[in-house]
Amino acid sequence: MPPETRNKWRSALNLFSPRGDFAGHAFHLQFTPFALSQSVTGVVPIALLATHGPAHLRVYAFAFLAFKISIGAVLSAAIISRFFPVTINEIGIRARNFWGMARVIPWHEMASVSPIRWLIFTSFARISTHHAKNWVWLPLFLTQQSEFEAQVLRFAPADNPLREFFEAQFHKK
């Protein structure tokens, strides 16, 4: 296999792999907020179908609803919380976009950071860059959130938007 083809495959694999080639300190998501958001995300449309949908689909919708709440949300949250961390080092940060694909954003490419609340259980910081379509949703419910923020303050330059975001959050407390 030619090196160019191998590099394309490696780049595609890095989009979905838990760690990729980006080495650094890994921070995992807290399980409970993510599991709650996963269950609620699937519950609302299925509950509407189960209560107001066609009569012949209601039994199936209720069965799927029970599965989604009890097994699906817990299993997906456990897998994502454990195997898809946010990674940080002196170069930048590696996190996922809304669709779950990994992105590495160097400190100098960060253009803005805006807070986003996903339902009522989880909050994120949406980091955008100077390049179109290269942004990530940084979860603000990491298991070691204060240590993560300390790492951002350690690695990010003084004028970095993510650093300014965490400094502003600190002053609000």
C-alpha cells in the first residue's frame, strides 16, 4: 500500500478512534450527566410515538422506550465516558464535534468559545476555529474538571479564548 493511501486511512481512523495519534493527558466524561442526557434524548420522540402514534406501533414503541432508558443509554454512556476522553497537551486539545468525530485544535487556531447547554444535564463549551467546519464540543462535566482547567491554564497562551473562558468562569464563582 502506498504511503499516501496509508496516511489517508490513518487520518480517517483517527476521526473515530478513542485516542488517535494525539498524545497527552486524557480526561474522561462523568458517567451520570451523560447517561441522563442520552436517555432523555431518545425518550421524548419515542414517548410521543408510544402515546400518540399509530395504535399498531405503540407496543413496539413502549418496548423500545424501555430498552432505550434501561440499557441503551447506560451502555452508550459507559462506552463513551470510558473510551472517548478529551486529551490535552502543549500543542492543543483533542475533543469531538457534535457528530462524534475527533478533532485536534491547536491553541493558536482557537477563534472563540461559547457555552452550550445540552438539555438540562450537560453543559459544553463550543470551540470554533478560524477554519470553517473545524469545531468541537468540549464537555464541561469531566471527572477531573478542575485539573483539566488547570491544564488549560498551564498550556494555553494568555490570549487564548478557552483560557479566557475558564478564567471568566472562575471569577463568576
